[in-house]
Amino acid sequence: MSDKPQLRHPEKARKPDNPSPRKPDWIRVKAPTSAEAAEVRKLMRDKNLHTVCEEAACPNIGECWKHRHATFMILGDTCTRACAFCNVKTGKPGAVDVTEPENLAESVTSMGLRHVVITSVDRDDLADGGAFQFVACIERVRAASPDCTVEVLTPDFRDKPGAIDAVARARPDVFNHNLETVPRLYPTIRPGARYFESLRLLQRVKEVDGSIFTKSGIMVGLGEDRAEVLQVMDDMRSAGVDFITIGQYLQPTLKHCAVDRFVTPDEFEDYKAVAKAKGFLMVSASPLTRSSHHADRDFAELKAARAKLTSAAE
Ligand code: SF4
């Protein structure tokens, strides 16, 4: 834990007891108790690395870590933002760890990953928002594991000119940036971000390098309605996004925003059908969908979907 004072989102501070409705039967999660999960945990500690799986209290950690699939969270474990949905701690982050790219690359090699997902906390305190560290991690992973594909899940790099371009020019295979929710809910759910700036980021990646797959996701159950979700889909398609993920928001602690409602599996199926009809190459929509869930398998499907589309056009 940081010994620095923690910043808190006013919404979180105002609602110390903020219960969500009871979880329905279709939300079932397994604890990370397998031997493989213990190995992943030890490796992260030994290499002084963080995962968003642990920091964000992801419900899929038991399943993912059993298959040695983890999402690395670089640039420390302390975020400069305080989004109302996120369990990652907020405060003043420490110095950037210059050994992190090497440690991450060594971990990818020792875990034998074919596809790695690298995300980070927001680093509004850094002049480049942490873009340089993303680039260093991509380059080190490529050098150490040439057959491993790389997916980045970046912050929005607000007011960090050149940061998006720098990361895109390092040519990750997938560039993911989550819109998280519908624009109406940004002031309460994601107050430090701007919907159209996030959308513009996704569009910019395609302008820099059209061959990079772009991906974005939202959580539902935060108070949005169906029409708003469909509008987000249209916005993403306008920005050229290839892959959309839609999952149920779960409240990490009582200090966070409460679940407005649990979206039913049938409604997720409906979102999936609509998103496919709108032209996304890939759609993942289910209660436990998370941006990095099954990312290796999904990447293979994403490539196959583009190849099919290209051959049909020839
Ligand atoms: S879904 Fe992503 S964040 Fe969650 S446990 Fe799996 S790899 Fe980690």
C-alpha cells in the first residue's frame, strides 16, 4: 500500500454503504485456488509485477489463472484517476520502474504465453502518460518471445500529445481502449475522462496504422438503457473499432458505485446479435465478459474473421 494520502472520488466518499441488488444465479465466480494460480501469483511477486486481475478484483481470476492467463498492469499499482467502478487504488504513484519491461518480458517467456495483454493505471502525472513504458514493454516482449502476439489496453492519454501515436507505432497486434459506459454516465462513472476523446483515440489508432486491430468495451448494469448502448456501438463502428466487449458491471466494494441492475443473459444475446449486424468483426457479450477474458483465443478468431472478410472482397 502507498503511504501517500489517497484521493477519493466524491461519489465514493458520499456513499459508504451502497449495496447492490443480490447477484443472480448466472453470476458465478471461482476463487483462484488452483496450483497454476499459485504459480502465477508467485511469479508476479518474484518479478515485482502487478496484474489487473488482482488489482481490479476481476471475477474471472480463478478461471484465467488456472490457464496461466493474466493481464499485466504496468506503471505501478496506483492510479491518478478515481473512477467510480474501479477497484484499483487511487493516489500519487511512485517512480516508473525501469526494470519492468524486462521483468514483464521474462515472465511472458517463462509462462509460455502466445498472446499477452498489457494494461496500465492512468498516469496523468507523467509527461507522456506512460506511453514510453508501453512501447518499451512491447519491444521487450517482441525481442524475448517473437511468436507472442501483443495486446495493449491503454488509458486515454488525455492531454498527452503524441502518446497514442507512439504506442500505435510500436505496432501492438491489438490496441484496446475501453469506453467503459455510455456518454451520459461519464460524469458519475468516469469523471476524469471524456467520451469523445476516448472515441477519437480509437479512431486515431486506425489512422496511424490501419492493420492494427482495435477493440473497446463497455460495462452494462450501470443505469444505461438499450438505445444508449446501441448508440455506443454505432460510435465505435464510426471509429473503425473491430471488436466490442460488453460485460456486466459488478461492484468491487461498498465504496464503489452500486449495480443498477443485472442484465439478463437473453439481453446479452440481443446485444451480441445487434453488434454483429452493425459490422463488428468480433463481439463478446455475456455477464462475465471482460476485455481481456479469453484474449488469446479471441485474437485468433479476430484474425480469422478479417481474413474471411478480405477473401470475400477479392
Ligand atoms: S478476464 Fe482479464 S483481468 Fe480478469 S482474470 Fe482474466 S485476464 Fe485477468
